Amino acid sequence: MIRKSTTLFAELLLACTFGLSSHSAMAQHHGGHGMGGGGIPGASNRPTGLDEKDDLKDFHRALAVQATSQQIAEFQVLVKETDSAKAKLASFAPLQSNAGAGSQPRVSAAELDQSLELARTDSQKFVEGFSAAQKSGLKDTLKKLGKADADLEAEVKKLNQSLQPGNSAGAALEWRGDTLTKSLVDFSDQQFVLGREMGVTLAQGSDVTFNLPEVKSPVNIGDQTVALPVSGELSQAATLGAQRTFNLQIVTDLSELQRNTTDLLRSEVNQGSACGERLALREASIAPATPATVVTLRLHYERWSCSPALGQGSQELAEAEGSVQVKLIPAVDKANSLNLVAEFSRIDASGAMEQSLRSGDLGDQLREKLSQSLLAVMRAGLNFEKVLPAAVRDLAVVQSAKFEDRGIARLDVVFDGQMQISDAQANAMATQLNQALFAQGAPSQEPSSAKGR
């Protein structure tokens, strides 16, 4: 009896399992759209209409079209060439209306034509080198780029025809210059679209967010020089006509300072003379106390006396070990000037050492030296000559500063501010940011998805 019941139970279990498997397979096959009369009332049937396979399809497409390191380098060259053509056209077109008055364009027609042809030809060669998967995945984007290329070619031909000897249609020439500019801008825009589809992120003037590439800003601390990594971001906050307001954030990575605090601060903290007070740094560390930072110093203290008139040499009067914590609080005043206030938050010492630190010149000098050293570190982040593109570096206004813990034992100093820029300045900034990216060179390692193509 037990045996028969066991067999019956196994058969029921197998039937249920088969039924569930069949139902699951059917749901996957139909993408989860409805379950017919056998559906469960109230169950979620993917109201978005998306299948998991759709997500995987997008994922695999992104991997298939991703640019290799070689393609990234080639694309950067393309953008340079198109930007060069834009610059030549801008130097050529504005003066065409004055051609009858004897003025000559700063760029000759031959130079412009050569630059435009180079941009178009190299763009075509770039696309021809795509893998089959890239051509398939980027089919729609390549179609738009091809149309923009054909339109640009047509406008170049019209311009060249207008420049033939004996053609004095100045008004028509000026109009064609405008349409050529429009065609070149559209061609450039389609290049950017292609680059982004392939995972090559470049800036455009119309972007609402701009990433400032990391630069190394040098700072002198005591007798050493440290290059601090500085990066940032611009995010659009408001627009008014052609004027745009951006929030600015600049971040300076102080990890190097954290790792070598003792060595970097030793020459700043050590002080004293043969006759008087002496202070020597044993160990130092720095930690965030947002918006401030706290520097902890373990110190050795000595006091010496000298009486040359009595024929006595130097004599040690006191010696002690102790530690202090100095809190450094940043502030930005109305004149956009950065300040750093230093105050003792804790003094662990006794006797003459405690007295000198708490109310003597020794304590004042120590706080002043720490303040000046950390102020120099902070100002490295505000070295706009290095941090900001030339088009906007004179427009930045810093409003606040703070030390911040970014995790993984990383201390940063963060500046927040604003800037107002025009559309033209945004376009110039985008070009300069891309040039900075090109200057850094292409990545040295191919994306893993690109290998083996």
C-alpha cells in the first residue's frame, strides 16, 4: 500500500512539474503578453510589453557596436578634421559679402575645399572599416550620416560653382555660405551621434552637463611638490535666451596628502632654536570632519635656556611628548577669496608644553603654518588655468568650499559655484574639452567586447 501511494505521488509530482515547465516555456515564447483563459487573475503580465530578451538584445547590440581603441583614436582624428573645416569656413564665409569691395577671405577657397574634402573622405574610410556587426547595429545611424555627407557634398559643389571666374553673384554666394555652414554642422552632429552610439563620449555645446577631465595641479608643501588630481563637472541650472547658467563643482583628490601627511608636514611643523622652544613632528594624519578637516599631530617638545654671559651653554629646562588636533574650517567670502580658519579642537599635553600650545606663540605659529599649508593645497584645486577650458575660466564664481569623505580612505576638497555663459562660449568650451581629451590620447586597452573582431 505504501509502495502504491509513493508511485501515485511521484506521478502527480511529475505531471505538475511538466505542466509548470510547459507554462513557463509558453510565457517565454509569447513574451509574457497575457495568459489566456489559464491566466492568474490580478497577476502582472509585463504592462511595459518588454521582454527580457529585448533588454538582452539592447545589451548585446551595445557590445557589438562598441568602438575599439583604434577606432576611438580614428574617431578623435575625424572630429579634429571636422572642427578644422568649421574653423576654416568661419574664416572664409563672413568676408564673402565684402568680396566686391576688394576684401579677401582669410582662408582661400582651395584651403576650405581641401579641408572639407578631407573631413568627408576620412569619415567614409572610417565607416568602411567597421565590422559586419557594427554596420548592422549602426545601420540607422550610418544612414543619417550618409545623408548628411551627401548634403554637404552638394553644398560644396554649389560653392565651388559660385566661385568660378566671371560669376559675380555675391548674394547667392553668401546664401550658399549659410547653407554650407548648416550642412557642415549637421554633418558634425551626425558624427557625434555615431561616436556616442559606439561608446565614444565627446562634448557638444548643446549638452546640459560637461565633465571636466582630470588634471594634475602641483602644490608646494614644505620642501616637497605634490601633483594633486583635480576634476569637476558643469551642470546646467537655468537658461535665459542665449545665456545659460551652470552649477560648477570642482573636486581635488587629497589621497596623496593623506598617505604622506607626516613627511609632507614635517618641515612645516618642525620649529625651534638652540635657545628657546623646540617642536618636532613624530606623526601626522588628516581626516574629514565635513565641512572641515582635522589634522592630528603627535609632537615632541623641548625648552632650552642659554646664558652666554655667565659662561654657560644651552641647558634643557623641559621635555615632553604630546598631541594636538587642529580643526581647519574653509570659507569663501563675498570677494570670492578662499580662507581657512585653524583652531585647536584638542590638546593632550601638560606643563610647559600645554601652556605654550594653548596660549603661547608656539601654538599660534603651529596653527598658522597648518592653515597656510592646507590653504595652498586647496588653492591647487582653484587653479583655473589648469582646471577650466580657456573659453570659460574667467567666468567661474566659487561660492563654497568643504572637505569631504569620499570613502575608501579618500579625502577630497570640494568647491561649488556657478558661471553664466553664452551659447557661443558653450560651443567653444565643448571644442576645448574635446581637444583636451584628444591630448590625453586613446585608451591603451581595448574594450573586452572588441577583442577578437
